[in-house]
Amino acid sequence: MKFSGLFSAEAIVLKKHHSLPALAGALLLALAAGSAHAQAARDYISIVGSSTVYPFATVVAEQFGRTTPFKTPKVESTGSGGGLKLFCAGVGVSHPDITNASRRIKQSEIDNCAANGVTEIVEVKIGYDGIVLANSVDAEPYELSLRDVFLALAKDVPDPSGAERLVPNPYRNWRDVNPALPDEPIEVLGPPPTSGTRDAFVELAMEGGCKTFPWIAAIKKQDKQRYKAICHGIREDGRYIEAGENDNLIVQKLAANHHALGIFGFSFLDQNADLVQGARIEGVEPTFEAIAAGEYPVSRPLFFYVKKAHIGAIPGIPEYLEEFTSERAMGQEGYLVDRGLIPLPPEEYAAVVDRVRRLETLGPTLE
């Protein structure tokens, strides 16, 4: 919209009415139009989503800002669910271009995107991550089974008497769950429901322990919703504390509180090894090698999603994709690996790069 046309139109009004109020109105209209025009364009990439992917996206954004003529992208940590909600809300400069996710997009989210006109989505799988249960390096280390994790954190658990029925979680100490565990109160700082880390944790760790009870596992065939409610339900009596989307804050709280454990991605453990230590799960220590080999039982893939409609409208998106998927960033020896990312195997990496170069989009339904 050009200002000259606006001023010409208002000049006609002014000539007709010969009044200062008309002139004031014309100027206000022109200024408002100018402000709207300024807001109609955005010259930087807007990225939201996962707190786990946030550190990786941030370092790529900083590298991208230093080495290209484009502005450094704005990266916000909103959680995977929160990011996808923002991403799927519509097309245009008021909506983000990219959302990070520590789990794969859900079919319900694809449907929500489509309902709001977001129909072409490019999926980029960047690597793998482990979800750790960690505590202060100054406290006793934990060795947990998936069953221990479920019994400590589930809202309802099998009756300790052995009867095949559920009761509200009665366990207060880790030693109540398993005599081999420390005599410490159950106090776990973890992510909220909007977090992809929370989604992956309940699916891999909680459900992993839940289905070790055969009578609960049998419920899945009869009533999937009830089975999911049992296995994914986290206690709400203060033993599990929702600590927000800031994983660095959880690390800081663990350093100050030697009784608590925290749930977050491996990269935060890797970057804070002087402050926190990861619990062994099913006898496996959360290490780069164990996660890469698929031996660590609580690991998951990481992604980001790109709104194809914004490519060409927002400057720098193809170049950002090129930087993120480059060998120097997410390759076997890339700078993201130094930050704790578990890289994709070479064949999978090559396939991801090929899909990104072709800007291949997801279909209306997940495979």
C-alpha cells in the first residue's frame, strides 16, 4: 500500500471540507496505514517450540546470523505442544515459520494445521536424544528400572498387597518403591504437559514400567483409553513438580536441592556434568554412546517443522535449512554433536538432507 494514494484521497476530502479536523484525520489515517505496512513484513525467521531442541536451534541461529547476510532468527522455548499450537494457528507474518519438537507431530496437530490453512509442512529430523532422570553430583546416584519409575510417579499404581486393582499412589520414599533405592523422599522436577519431553517420558519410561504388570498390559487390548490413562497418568500430590519449559532452571534447582531428581534431555546432562549425574535406567548409563547405539531405554528422535508457505515470503528460510542440515552442523562430527545432539546414522542423514533439499512435505495423514 502506497502512502501517496492515501494522501491524494485525503486531499480530496480536505479540499471538500476545508477543515483542520479533516487534515488531522488524514494524517492519522496515513500514519496508521504506514504502521500497518511496517508490520506487514518481517525480515527475520521466527522459531518456537521444544525446550530440548532450543539449544541446538539457538546455536544454529547464531551461526546463521554471523555467516550470512540475513538477520539472526528469533528462537523461543514454548514446549513442543505449545510450539505446534502456535505454528498451526495460521499462515502469515504473525505466525511462526518454524517449530521445534522433541517428538513427532501428531495427526491431531496436522488436522489443526490444515483447518487453519497450514497445509504444506516440511519435517526435518535432526537426530536423537535421551531423556534422563538426574540428581546432584553431591548426592547418591540412582539405579532405576522402568517399573521403579512408574511406581514412583504414577497417579494410580497396583495395590501393594498384590491384588489386581489400582490404588492412589501411596509411595512417599524411593525405598518404599524398591528397598534397594535410597532412603530419600520422592521429589521429581519435570516438564509440563505441553512439553515433548513429557510426552516421550510418559510413553517410554512410564508406560515401559506400567506394562511390566501383565494384568495392566492386558487392558490395552480391551480398552486403549483406560490403559493409556493408567500408564501415562502422573501423580498430582506434589511428589512430581511441574518445573516449566526451562531445563537449565531444573539443573540449577537440582544443584541446590540434593534430595530431588529432574527430568530433561541428555544434552543438558552433557553440558552440566559438573553439577548433575544421570541415573542408570535398566542398568544402562545415559551416555552418548549408549543412546546412539539404541541401548539406553528412554531415547527419542528430535525434529523441527517448516511452514512451506513462508518460504520466499520470509527471507532466509532455505539458507537456515541448509545451515541446520549441513554436515558441519548435524553431521557425525558437527558442532551440534559437541552440544549433545546424537547424530543420525549416515544413511538416515543423507535421506533427511535429500528430503529437505526437495522441500518434501508431509501428507494429510501420517504414515
